[in-house]
Amino acid sequence: MRAPASYPEARENWGLTMSWSSNHNAVFAFAVGLNVDWDYLRFRLQSMPVRDNPLLLPLAVVDTCFERHTTELQKHGHTLFEIEGMTRVFTWDDYPSRSGTSPEEDFDKFTKSLSEVRPRLAYLFMQLEAFIDTIHDTERIHKDRSGSSEDNEPAADVLSVAASLECNARALQRICRWHQEVAQSLGDVVSTMNTPD
């Protein structure tokens, strides 16, 4: 399992490898560069029957990553809301600066914020798509291993967790896409603002 490469955000590049040892009746996992809330991951692992079905491990990692993505999307939504509030249609002569700064300084802030938010939203969308692929791969591997999933309780656990995570991923993608559209609209507004002479 790998996250899509992000440059220059190398701290977000990570990989997870795992294997099942029938001799030890245990899952061994090796994570490199995984930047998650480890307490939350431990909590998720303890709440899932991972020992009965090791394929719940990548699903727990995906779920933990969703927590971070949700927080980041909320932060970007707040930033976009602030920009929208500051870019009401005004001429530069009657422009009411919200922060006591000049219109030029606010214009610089708009453009800087938008240039930071837009690529992050694109990256988050791409990462969510990769997580959906991981969820589908996990379901497929599990079905191949366990035969008829309806007759197998651990398989049903994996399938129900996978279905729930896919719903979460799709919801986060919709939020991400909406933020991208708002950012595009705000970019259009900011680009039409004439800087003062």
C-alpha cells in the first residue's frame, strides 16, 4: 500500500507492507514514513478483529488517514470562507480592509492563500482516489481468499468496514471537489480585481 507521491511534501510519502505468519498466527507490518495519529490507529486496530482477518489492517490505516484528511479539508474550507468574505465586489477606492491592511496586502494574501490551497485540494482528491483503490483491492483479495463472503463472518467484517470506508472516501471527495470549485471561482474573482494604480 502506498500513498501517491507528493513533492515537495516528502513527509507525506509513505508505504505499508504486511505479511501473515501462520507459524506465529500474527500479522507483521512495516510502515515507512506513515504520518498519522498513532493513538487513533491503535484504537482502530483494537476495535477491529485484525487477528481474525489481517486485511483489516490496511483498512484501519486508510481510516486513520481519513481523520487527517477531514481535518485538512476543514482547514481549507475555513481559508476559502475567509477569502470569500474578503473578496466581496468592491472597487479599490471603497475597499473595506478587514484586517487594517492595505488592499494590496489583502490582494497578496488572497493570491498566496489560493496558490497554497488549490494544489493541496488536488493532492487530497488524488490520495482519496488511491485509498478507494486500496479498499477495492482489499475487498477483492479477501473475497478470493475466503470464497463466499456471505457464509464467512470475518469476511463480512472486512466487507462492511470496506463499504463504510468507501462511503467516507466518496463523501470526502465530494467535499474536496466542492472546495476546488469554490477555489476556482475565487481565483477568477481575484484575477479580475484591478490592482490600484
